[in-house]
Amino acid sequence: MESKFIILQWIVAMDIFIYSLSIPYFPSILVEFEGQDNGTIYFGVSQSVGNGLAMFAGIVAGYLSDLYGRKVAVFISQLHAGICCLFISTGMYLNKTTNMSIYFLLGGYTLRKMNRTSSIMTAYTIDVTPIKDRHKQISRLDGVVGIAFACGPAVVGFLSTLVQREIIFIIGSAISFFNAFLALYYLISISNDKNDKNTKQSSSSSSVSWKSIKAVIFHKQLINIFVVFFLGCTGQFCYISTIGVVAPSRFGIKGTNYGYMVSYFGLAYAFSQFFLVPWICKDYGTEKSRLMGSLLVTGLGRLYLGVTKSIYIFVILHFFVAVGSAVLMHCTTMKVNNFGNEHNLVGTVNGAMDSVRRFSGFIAPMIAVPIHYMYYKKDDSGVSPGAILASSFYFAGFVAAFYFLGNDNNGENIIKGDTNSKHSNNAKKEKKA
């Protein structure tokens, strides 16, 4: 079974890795091609539009994966990713001959955000993983995402010294196409494995209808979870959309070094998912308390990052922010999938969760960027408004979790094995007696 998950994790890792190739390049390329002012505007618009498209793509991809199977959805999403890489590469190449390059660059980068492979594969992991192992496998999957996200900026910085920039994205396109055919073949071999009684196969198409989807997506319990998740993600995107602007002057981080900082955060996130999340979820608190704790830690970290100008504090706090982000993502994923599993719509709820995150990514830049330009002092004598704003959303999520989420421990038995089940049965017997 472990060998199957290695291939699954490879597909997700390569998908995130190819996406992260553009992180250190895309903003600087737009500035290089179009100038500082136009480049910044184009980047902000592409971020909002891309996240807006991804918001709709998430739930649609999840629904289609429930209806037609995970392999078809992943196959199409990887073909889409490969084509987008070709668009970006074409835009870089055409810059030498025509002004049309900007349309290829913006089209490739913006449309790439519609690829929702990661959320579909999360649903697939729930399908094929025994209940007792789901926390471990989801944590590993998220950890792989962190590593891949970290490696992209570092690798692209190295490759840029060896080959032309457009060649890097041609390589990325080839990897995406390879992933598409690998997913098509490999996911077929898993879904046909009906001998494993501990696995749960993908939802049958007969159970997937718009009526059932509406009933699940707008269920009060799921809405409450999504409200908390939305606030946390909005804080994250408010910070992301402004930190790149202040990092050079405030912390002295420029160019490739900023890419390395992105890599550092990704590795810290991966370390948290692989080692700290399983330990925290096993021994400390309930799902509600862990969610609240993650929001509080991340909010405090972002708040201080808005005040400090020390590069050392910047590095240290980003580790704690990575831990908080990892716990928030893991706990939300498990709560959403436990709910979706009960209604046999795992793909749909994962897609909806992804849509919530993308919606926050669509809204956050439109809020954070104007506030940043209104209140940020260019001589760096004040605070960083984007970071302060980000912390306020985390704190709002903390309050929402306190009031909206029940003290349920759904999924706790997944971590702690049969111990809780035995205690629960004993308690029932004592109550009857």
C-alpha cells in the first residue's frame, strides 16, 4: 500500500512544484517587460482574476471527480497545467520579437490557477485510505505539498543559471503531461483494487446530484467550518499580497533571496505536517481547540511581523507561522472530509473547501493592496499595514471558531485508534447501568 501512496504523492508534488516555478519569476518578468507601474498592476489583476477562476473551478472539479471519477479529473487538470506552462514559455520567447508576449504570460499564469489537482487527490486519498491511517496520509500529502512549494523557487533559481527561462517552463510542461498519463494509468489500478475491504471507493454517480450537493454544501455545520477557514485564508493572502512589496526595503530581501525565503517557509510547513501535526493532533486538545490555537499563533506571528524590521525575527516568526498554518490546514481538511465522507461526496466538499480558499485569495488583494498604499510609509518608519490587516483576520477566525464550532471530536478515533472507542463503549454501558 505504501508504494501506491508514493506515486500519489509524486503526482501532487510535481503539480505543486511546476506551479511554484513561477513564484520568483512572474512578478519580476512582468516588471521587466511592462515597467514597474504596469507590471505591478498586471500582477495584482492576475492574482485576483486567477483566484476568482479557481474559486469556481474548485467546486466544479470536485463535483466532476465525484461524478466521473478522480482519474479523469486529475488527467484533465494535468493536461491543463501543461498547456499553461507552454503559454508562459511562449510569452517569454515572444518578448524578443513582439508585444503579444504579455497576453501569453498573463493567460498562462492566470489560467494555471484553475488547476485543482491537489484537492482532487486529497479526496482520492480519503477514498483509498483505511480510516485509522487517514490522519497520517493526509498529513504526509500536505507535507509533500510544502516540500514541492519550497523546491520550486530554489530549483528555478539554479536552472536559470544553466538554461534560458522559457526552457524551464517547457520542462515543466513535459512533467505535467507525464503526470497526466501517469495519473490516468495509476488511478485506474487503484480504483480497480476491490479486494481491500478497508478502503472506500469513489462516490457512485447515482449519489451525485445537484440537489444532494446543495444540501451538503449549504449545511450549517459545513458553512461554520468554511467561515473559520475563509477568515484564516484571507489573513494569509492579505500577507502574501503585500509582503513581496515591503520585503526589499524593510528586511533587505531581494531577488533570489526572496525565493529562498519562500522555500524556507515551504520547508517549515512540510516539517510541521510530517512531524509536528501528527504529534499535536494525537496528544493535545480537541479539533476545535487546535483550530483556535493555530489561528491565534499565526495571528500573533503576523501581527509582530507587521511591526518588526529585524531579519532574524522575520525568519524565526515564519517558522511559527508555518506551524500554525499547517495545523489550521490539517484540522480543517479532516473536519471537512469527515463531513463529506458521511454524505458520500468527498470530492465535492474538498472542491468547495478549495473554492473557499480561492475566494479568499480573490478578495484579499483587493482589500490589502489599497490599504497598503494608503497607510504604508515609504521610509519604513511605520508598520506594515498588510501584515497588521492579516493578523486581524486570523483573530476574527479565532473568535468565529469559538462561537460557531461545536466541541465535537469527529475523527478523534482516527488518530487514537480503538482507545477512544473502548472508552465510549464503556461509558455507554455505565450510563445504561
